[in-house]
Amino acid sequence: MPLTECYLSEITHAVGYVSGSKYYGAKANVNVWTPHVSSKYEFSLSQIWVIAGSFADDLNTIEAGWQARAIYLPYFPELYGDTNPRFFTYWTSDAYQATGCYNLLCSGFIQTNNRIAIGAAISPVSSYKGGQFDISLLIWKDPKHGHWWLQFGSGTLVGYWPVSLFTHLMEHGNMVQFGGEIVNTQPDGSHTSTQMGSGHFAGEGFGKASYFRNLEVVDWDNTLIPISNLRVLADHPNCYDIRGGVNRVWGNYFYYGGPGKNSKCP
């Protein structure tokens, strides 16, 4: 997400990631919730990142997932207007400095299917101790033309990011991340109460914590392969945490999220 947004004070993550190889895409099922967002300058999202380059000045990223924002964001007044979780895309080729945008707010991502509305509210959503709902997202690089395609659900192509947008991602990614992100803009130095995922910690497990499941990456020959070396990282584990695992049904997965401000996260 953009690191130069007005009023931004801190971005916090709880993510699973792989690095050190060549990645041509990624796929996962992402649990959808309606997290509380405490300030008009904040947001909470859950997404996939395909990354190449360096944060120094030339980071290339492709991003897709769901996002909940405050009703009014003065630096992005075009977005949403409510707190529902919404399907979104993002891209940058210079570490969020001058290139890239959300959804279709600038030239870049090319939508090829009008049955999927980018920026639309996602329904149904998961509920605590109730029904659990997730969406399937797949990003992959077309080996013939080089473009990066986005698939939503079981086979619905949404559109693509042209390869000409990028420098490092012209060839492949060198890192893939899955997980949650929030922006903390509290002016008094305290932590925000904006929730990540369900607003509950990873240890609460199914039906309570948010999850990513069936994590895969796209190999050099355009084949989906299960992730075998997933690492997990939480910037502030007393505020938002993450816990990974593997089983027969979910493959590689993790639970993540949290409430933000609490007795251990003042």
C-alpha cells in the first residue's frame, strides 16, 4: 500500500511470505470480514503481494485482496464511501512514490471482464463463531505476452497489469507475501483500535480468527505449487499476530489478525 499517503504515521503487518526464488504468481483463499476502522485516516486490508525490486526507490508490486476503510478519506475521496470490505487491486513501480493507483483510478490495470466490479463490496462476510466465507485470488504471469493476470474465484479472469508498467516485474517476482495490513494514524502516539482481519488473535483459530489457506506460488513453467518454506512475521505481535500450519485440506495456511489497542498494545 502507498507509503506516502497524507496523515500516515505507521503501517503494521502480519504476513506470511516466501523469498529467495523466482515467482511468477501466487494463489490463496482469503477469509473476508468487516473489521472496525477507528479513524477517518485509516484502513485495514488483507491481500496478496507479488514483489520485486527494493524499497530504496524502485520497488515493483502487484497487490489484490479486500480492504475496509473509513467512510471518508480526504486523500482518497473517490474510494467507497462506506466501511464494507471491498475487492481491490493496486500496483506501483517506484515504491509508491509517483506511479500506481487503486483499482481503475489511473491507467494501468486493464479490466477485461465486467462481471466482476473492482471496488465492489464483498458479500457474504464471515462472522465470529458463525459462518466463514473466503474468496479465491490468483495472480500469474502470462508466459507468452508477459502480462500479470488476476483471477477472482474459480476461473473468472478480471483483467491484467501490462508488463510495460514495470521494471523488475518485467521478468518475475522475488518475493510473495500474504496477510494483513493496517494504518495507524493516532495523533497521541497510542496504538489504533483499527482491527486486522476479524479483530481477534491467531490463537483463537477457526471461526474466530481470520485466515489465508491453500497458499501456492506459480513456478517458472506456469504451474501452481504448494508453498513449502513459508515464513511468518508480525510487526507488533501484541497488537496483531500470525500463526502458520499445514494440513491435508487447507495445505499451507495461517491465522492472523488482532484488535489493535489492548492492555498489551497500549
